[in-house]
Amino acid sequence: MSSAPSAVLEDGHRELVDAFESFIRREVVPLAAELPEAGDLPPDDLRTYVRKRSAALGFYAGDYAEELGGSGMPFSAVVLLHHAAGRSGCVLAPYALAGSDGPSPLLRNGTPEQVERYLLPLVRGEAVRCLALTEPHAGSDAFRLTTTARRDGDSWVISGRKTFVSNADRADFALVVTATDQGAGTTGGATAFVLPMDQPGLRIGQRYEGMSGEPLFELLLDQVRVSTDAVIGGEDGVGAAMALAVDSLSRGRLIVAAMCNGIAEHALRLGVEYAREREAFGNRIGTYQHVQELLVSSRAELEASKLLTLACARLVDDGTEAPENAALAKLTASETAVRVVDRALQVHGATGWVRGHPLEFLYRYVRMMTIIEGTSEVQKVIIARAMGLC
Ligand SMILES: Cc1cc2nc3c(=O)[nH]c(=O)nc-3n(C[C@H](O)[C@H](O)[C@H](O)COP(=O)(O)OP(=O)(O)OC[C@H]3O[C@@H](n4cnc5c(N)ncnc54)[C@H](O)[C@@H]3O)c2cc1C
């Protein structure tokens, strides 16, 4: 057993994490080794294979209830699996776990028909979805929406423009959040719809190339006419999207925090290994205090971040889902991971900067973590509110 303080919070799920790591080592790492170039996102067919295989083994979407096709794992176990995927350093490992294309907590509030048609295939890893919330003028201020759903008799008519949507090119359906126009001049908050990607009037617009090779997409909705069945949660879901989304944010942020901690642990290991071997001025560089400073600071910050994330995940299992806890963990872990990867690259000098080196890829990949699931500044706003400052 590790003597690290954070190991205290890992022990309860040791066997599960060991089984997941063994799956990654035996089945996923060999697939990643065949990729033509280390340093970019793996192709879709490999990601799909890993997702389905992991679902068959019960790891993917493991925290979903058994009657929904999951394994009924505690949330803290899922957080440890995300950490382990990042720590493995294997670019394919994160696809073994449900992420932004997997089952959405929004659909847990779906009607029984929506659960059957959309959520269950997602939990089984057989379908992929995207979430279209962000708009050109509604990012952090996510509910200042101009995409509108207008009630028209028994139908809804949706028009607008969404931006920076992950997975839109390979999704089977989209979860689209709109402002609601109930007619007769009344607006009723935000409403989430589930739309098949081949829905008439819905199309992908611009493609944005991300730093780490991951594309994002614009989604255009031109008079998309759907029946009331498309409202997530049915009639109760009209105007309820904000409450539903806010409910699910804490878990999503803790999962991002765990991914960040895993990435940072991998980067730190690479930095330490290199510092123990590389020589300059007749000594191993790890003996120089300036190099130690980079690695020791990373170790201390990472250990604190892991403890915070794992403690918050435990609290979720114990019934405390405080948004400021998730904000504290996500802020700490994402900012720590960016710093730790940067320092590990610095320890490698030009070797780490060269395209194809794992740290060169991680340096680009980790940068999104302080932006997705609420920027660092938005996490600070949540924490400041909880402190009674605003
Ligand atoms: C890799 C990636 C994947 C994404 N995937 C999706 C997706 O699948 N679906 C989707 O809908 N969106 C997605 N997004 C969009 C993402 O949700 C937004 O980028 C994010 O919410 C921030 O919005 P913005 O980019 O418009 O920045 P803005 O909100 O314009 O913020 C710009 C700057 O102002 C700061 N700021 C804003 N408000 C405040 C405030 N009140 N106090 C202090 N500072 C503030 C921000 O922190 C930031 O530094 C993705 C983004 C990325 C990078």
C-alpha cells in the first residue's frame, strides 16, 4: 500500500481500481501502442471499441444503477477510476469511462420513454450524445440564451445557434438547451430537448479545431419542429433545465478534478524519472535544487488536490453535494494539473517540447481543464458566494 496521505481515501475501492488498471494495461495500452503517432487524440473506431468493451466489463458508467445497465458503484469509486485512467498515461484510457459523450444526468430526469430510448443505450456504451448549451453570447453566463423553443399547438419550434459543442460529428442525438417561449408573451425559463442528429432543421455548422486535436462544432437549428415528447422530463421539464443542469454540475466537476489529478500524477512521474536519469554539469539534474523545486512543489500541490477531490467525492456518497465543494476541487485540481504538466515539461527541456512526446500532448490537452465545466473564475464566483461575499 502507498504511504501517501491520499491513499487513506483510496483504500475502500482498491480491488475495483486494480481490476480497472489491469484491464487498461492488458487490453487498452496495446491498442494505443499501435497508433501511428503518439500525441493526438485516437481515432473514433478505437474509442468506440474501448467504450463498449469497458461497458461490457461494468466499468463504463459504473455509477448508474443496475436497473439502468450500470454497476451501481459509489460515486467515489467512479472518481478513483477517472484518476486511474489519467494516471495510466494511455491516451485511450479516458474513453473507457463515461465523459461528455456518455449518459447525461439530464436524462435521469427523462420520461420513462426517454430513459428507455436514450439513456439506456448511453449507459451500455452503444450510443453517443452531445450537449448543446453554449452560444456565441452565452458561455459562462450559460442561461442568457437566445436559442428559443416556441410552443405551437402540440409542437415546439426551435431556432438558434449553439457553439463549441463536443462530439457533434459522431453523436446519435443532441441535448439542446433553449429559452422557452410559451406564447402570449410569456417566457418560461430554459428547457432541454433531446433531438436525433438527423432531425430536419438541425445541422452542424462550423468546425473548430482544438489545441489537442479535439474538434468542437457549431450546431444550427432552423425552425426545428418537434413534438412535446422531445422535452426532457415531459411537461414537468418545461422551464426546468436550469434546475436539472445545476443538480448535475457538482458530479461533473468532481470527475474533471479526478481526471486532472490523474494527468498530473502521470506528468509528475515522467518528470521525476527524467530528473533521476538526465545529467548536466556532471550531475543528475534531480540533484539541483531548482529542479527539485519544480517537482517537489508539484508533489505537494497534487497530494493536496487529491485529498480534496477524494474527500468531496466521499461527501457526495454520504449525501452532501455542496456546489462549493465541487468548485473548490475543480478549481484546485485543474489549476494544479496545468502547473504540474508545465513544470514536468520544463524539467525535460527540449525533449519534452518535441511533438510526439507525451508531455507535449499533455501540455496542450490539460489546458482545456480550467475552461470546461465552468472556468476557474466561475468556480471562484461560486466559492465567493458560499463565503457570503456576493
Ligand atoms: C474543450 C471544450 C469543450 C467544450 N464542450 C462543450 C459542449 O460540449 N457543450 C457546450 O455547450 N459547451 C462546450 N464548451 C464551451 C464551454 O462550456 C465554454 O467555453 C465555457 O462555459 C466558457 O464560456 P466562454 O468560452 O464563452 O467564455 P466566457 O464566458 O466569455 O468567459 C471569458 C472569460 O471571462 C471570465 N468570466 C466570465 N464571467 C465571469 C465572472 N462572472 N467573473 C469572473 N470572470 C468571468 C471567464 O472565466 C473567462 O476567463 C466547451 C469548451 C471547451 C474548451
